[in-house]
Amino acid sequence: MAGRRAGAGPGPRALLVPLALLTLRALGAAGHPQCLDFRPPFRPPRPLRFCSQYSAFGCCAPEQDAALAGRFGALAARVDAGLWAACAGYALDLLCQECSPYAAHLYDAEDPSTPLRTVPGLCEDYCLDMWQTCRGLFRHLSPDRELWALEGNRAKFCRYLSLHDTDYCFPHLLVNENLNSNLGRVVADAKGCLQLCLEEVANGLRNPVAMVHAQDGTHRFFVAEQVGLVWAYLPDRSRVEKPFLNLSQAVLTSPWEGDERGFLGIAFHPRFRHNGQLFVYYSVGVDFQEWIRISEFRVSEDDMNTVDHSSERIILEIEEPASNHNGGQLLFGDDGYLYIFTGDGGMAGDPFGKFGNAQNKSALLGKVLRIDVERSERGPPYRIPPDNPFVGDPAARPEVYALGVRNMWRCSFDRGDPVSGAGRGRLFCGDVGQNKFEEVDLVERGRNYGWRAREGFECYDLKLCANASLDDVLPIFAYPHKLGKSVTGGYVYRGCEYPNLNGLYIFGDFMSGRLMSLQENRGTGQWQYNELCMGRGQTCAFPGLINNYHPHIISFAEDEAGELYFMSTSMPSATAAHGVIYKISDPSRRAPPGKCQIQPAQVKVRSRLIHFVPKEKFIRRAESTPRPTAGAPTKVPRRGRPTAPRPVPTPRPTRPTPRPARPTPHPGGRRVNGRRGRPGKEKPSPSNGAVRLVRPAGLSAGRGRVEVFAGGRWGTVCDDGWDFKAATVVCRQLGFAHVLRATKRAEFGEGRSLPILLDNVRCAGQEKTLLECEHAGLGTHNCRHEEDAGVVCSHQDPDLERP
């Protein structure tokens, strides 16, 4: 452990002051522990012999415990026998604080640029007592000569060893209820939002729609971009320069923010390492005809990181009557069959035929399909599994496995509990809603998931909803459009690294940028909802961790080891290289060192490797993302048909459901309440349509809440649909060349002292002022200041250097 060097920069108190203040702010819901390696503590694989008090939870594996015991023995040999007899207990206490789950706080390790303390931070009364008889011990415990020089002055000596944040001083932290009540658990903030952190894994991607692994022991991951390129990444996160697959000339998509067509899904055959087969799902079109195509490819015999493009074999094609609701997921189940998830054909309200595509068993749209792709060389492209639910029904397509889905966007099979296997094989899907609700479904053989009769738990088509023969299945969870408008299905965490997350279904929303979770109550079968947010204060302020992400959550993924990731972008266009892949990290607990080590099979690389360079930064905030205060998630009602007609919801006939983006984008945003900034001085006579930024203290220029001058007064822009194009207009007005982000949910504070002047702003991006854009009308709004809009502008091109 590095010692403090006398005369090597500012003294310990100067280094600790800003850190302590931040830690105090972060303590509201119990601060997160961290170890001296900047990682979460853990339960050792077997009890510790020397520092036995940390056998249940701490920062030491048995090897570190043995090393501390060796240091203790060396001290005993060096220290005078009389002094040792009185002070051996103190020596054991101090040495074992390296095993404390709060070691990072005790040794000032939260800030990696600050030298580690050589002695843990001590509470004043403990230090004063120890000084009386054992101050001579410190010459043997610590190489810090500055500490030695203070040995004769009790007050200065103990001030030197004190912590400004007294909540963490030893030994008082051992009995601090605020710290210990949540020790080792995923901590929720005051509003119930579970605090996690992220690692950046890849960047510079164009709408990354999928990340999959080949289950071949190499621990590579393959990332698909909407434009039709698939990239191979090695376990060290370096990318093979040559694309793994390039279908960009065949894939139908466009640059506009809202085109749901494109390369949408990829799945590797369960026996890929033996047969080299993979399957893809993409959009194609000629003139005004469009369809979706599922094809088989084989990996090149000469290069395991490249597909043989001449090997394409079309498995299935389905005509698309509209350009949206394209589905796009491909999955192999434990049964070895290929599951295909199609949308209902597009437009709004599934208007095709008498009851829509989703309820029509003879249509392949609006379904979960299940086929057998094992084949002989001269056989058909696929076969029908004999246990498919509608085999033998002349009114149904035999490929249909489940029906009544609108536009399932991202589904996953549960790997099951690592020990018991509980939950294995369950199929989770996020199904994008129409007007009011987004839902998560557990898909089962032969079941009907209700669309277009139902949207979430509510009736959409009254006649269908009242039909007792529908026998539809309710979702396990649904949420209203106040929380988000386009669900992105996720995964049940079954990885090794973060035991607390086991069994947690983690998913998100493309529009609002919310990360969410569901936890099953085994006793009742109900699912508990918690929003996920980025840890506040010092929670994520460690090397390699970040606490922010781009708001458009496109997809989720598992790696070969079962760790969980998600992909998002700041600009949802198939040609904008703003996509980033994040790995989810629990800062409260990890598995014991060595337990989760992987041994990737060797990969022969014939192309140049592009090494990963992270660009995302930790953003220091006083608070974490708060949980929404309005529009609580819908709970499962008692099952029954409506007894009286309800008003029929008005469908949106022309706006497609976003997958992976919307024609009129509503970029989401993390709900982060910054400290409220003070308005700057107003110009004597601002022109109508002038804008200004009000930013919380500590933020650089170009970031802040947007205020607009109209009708002779300043006011705020309060808009849950605030998007990149509107932010472009603001940044241009303010003299910035580039816009990095459109922020919402009052991320840069609430302008409560001002009227709300603009809402529902829709810009093309070329307008001179916000007043030239479409909006609800000056002073007309249906929002509150908690939705005040903001921007992040820059003079630098974000593609060259992300701030």
C-alpha cells in the first residue's frame, strides 16, 4: 500500500475537504462501500482466520487475510515487548480495516488521484485513548514521516488521523445504523430508485440494435447496427476492423429519425461452434413493396471472424403492409427451435382485416413464430415443430407459437437461477403500446396476448375485449405513457459478478430513457417494480465506472458469462454514430475474487484490431435520478370483462410506434434534479424568441435549462417530447456550432419562479427561433416544471471529441 510522502503536494486535510463534503451529501440513504481496488466488497469463499470479523462481508479474500496476519507477526517481532502487550489489540484493529467493506472511505481511496492513507481514519475519542499508551506503535505501522513528526502533540496527531466525514471514522462506523442497515444490498435512494453504475464497453455505433454471443467459448460479442453491419468484439473489448457481416447494400432503412426498418435481429445456432450457422432478420424492399426476411448464413471457413456472404439461404419472408411495427427479434430456445417475433404490420390500431393481423391465426404478423431450422442439404428451409400449438388447425399457420402481439421489441429467455435453475426457459418480451400503455409479457405456448382487444390491462377494441372466447393473457406489468412511450424488453440477470441482481428483470424505455426492473414475489406471483438510476455522490466515482448514459435505450444484451448490458444513443438515426454499449454494475456487492474468471477460447484474428478507447465520463451530481412522482405503474386488476362500454381510445393513425426510432423523435432523458441555478441578468430589451441558459453551479457553458422570451416576459420550455432538433435551434441561437444532447425532466433544474411559455415544441431544426417551430401555443401547456427542458451545446464536433 502506497504511503503518504512528506512534502508531496497538499496536506491530507486539503485533499479531504471537497471529498468529505461530497460524501456527506451522498449519505442520505447509506453510502455505498468500496474496497481499495475500487470495486465492491464481497462475501469471502471461506471464513477468514485473522480478520474474522469480516468473514461475512468485506474486502479481503483468504489470501489477503493471510498477508495481514503475516504483517501482524512481523510487527510483534519488531515492537518492544511491553508496548506490544498493551497495543497488540490496536494493531489488529488497524490492520484489519483493509478488510472493512468501507475501506475506501477509511483510506481516502474514493479519489484515485489522492494518495492512500497508511492508517485508517480514526474517530477522535478512539485516537486520543490510543495515543496515551500506543503512539509509539505508529512508527512501525506507517512509513509516513509527517505522522511521526506529530507524535508528541496529541491534538495535532489525532487531527491528522481524523476524517472530515465522521460517519466513516473507525470504530464508530461499526455501530452506525445509517451505514450498516443496507450493507451489501442494492441501495435505493429516498424515492425508491435502485442505484447502479455502468461501464462503457463500446462506442461510435450507428443505432446498435443487438448484441449477441455465439456460445462457442470465445466470449466474443457481436454488435449489429441498424444499417446492416455486424462487428465482432474480443473479450478485451477490441473490435475486429473488418465487419463480421455486411448486408448494408441489401438492408432497407434510411437516415431519418424514426425509420423502424433495417437490420433488426441476429441469433447464433446453439451448435455454432460445430456448424458455423447464424440467422438474421432484416428489412428489404423493391419499389413500394417491403417485406421482412429471415436468412441463414455460415461463418467463413478461412476466418472465424467473418461470415461467408455467399452462403445466404433465405428461410422465410413476410410481406409488410406498412413501414413500421417490424418486430425483429430472433432467439433459440433450450428446445433448439428458432423463435421469431413479428410486428402486427404497422400503421395504428392493427387495421388489417376484420380483427387485425395479431388476432388472425392465418397471418404471420403480430405473432411469435417457432420453427425447426435443422435441415438436410436438400430439405425445406425449415420444418414445423410437432408440438406447435396450432398444428392441424386448418384456420391457422402452423408456425404460430403465440398470438395477439403488437410489436414485441426485445425478448429474452431466462437462463435460470445459477444454483437451483429456477425460472429457466421463461420467455420475457416487451410489447410496444399504442396510445396509453407499454407492457411486459411472459410468453407461453399457444397463448393470446390480447392485441388489439387490449393495450396493457385496458380495453382498446371494446367489441374484441368483450369477446369471452378471446381468452387473452394479461401482462405481468404495464406502465402508462407518463413514464415512457416505447418499452425495450430486457433480461433477467443471471450473471456471476453481481449476486444481488440475481433474478431481477431489467428493461427500459426508448422514449423516456428510464431503466426499470421487476422482481418476482415467489409467494404471490406478483412483480415488484423499481426504477433503476445511476448512483449519486461517490457511489460510482471510481475508475472504470460512470453514472450517465445516452437516453434512447435501443436494446439489452447478455454476454456469454451472463453479465448484462444495454445499448443506447443520443441521436436515434441509423447513420448517426452516437451509439454506446454499457455494462451494468452493482456498486454494493460483487462475487469473491476469482469466482467469475473466464478462460476464453483462442480466437485467430486475420484482420487488424481496433482497441477500445472509452469516451464517456463520470458526471458528479449531488443526487441520483429520482423515481417519477406522477403516473404510477399499472397494477394487475382482477380479471373480468367490462360490464359497461368505455370510450374507444382515439388511435394515432399516422405516427408509427418507435422501433428503433420515431419519425417525430421524443428523445428521452434521465430524471436528474440538479441544483437550481439562478437566472442570469436579462438584457434591457430582449427580442421576441430570444433564449438563454440557466445552469446549476459548477456546470460549464453550453449546459443548462432553456428559457425563452415571448410576450414581453421570460418563461420556461416544459416538454416531455423535447428533442434533438429543438435543441439544435436553441444551440444555434446561443452561438454554438453543435448540439450534444436534448435534456428533459428538469435535469438542469426547475424554473418554478417563471411561467411555462412553450410545450409540445416540434422543430425541423432549421428554424431561427423556437417560436417559429410548431408548439401548443404561447402559454398553453399540460406539464409541470419538473419537465422543464434543457440542452447541452458545444463548439466542438461531438464525433471528433465527446466532452
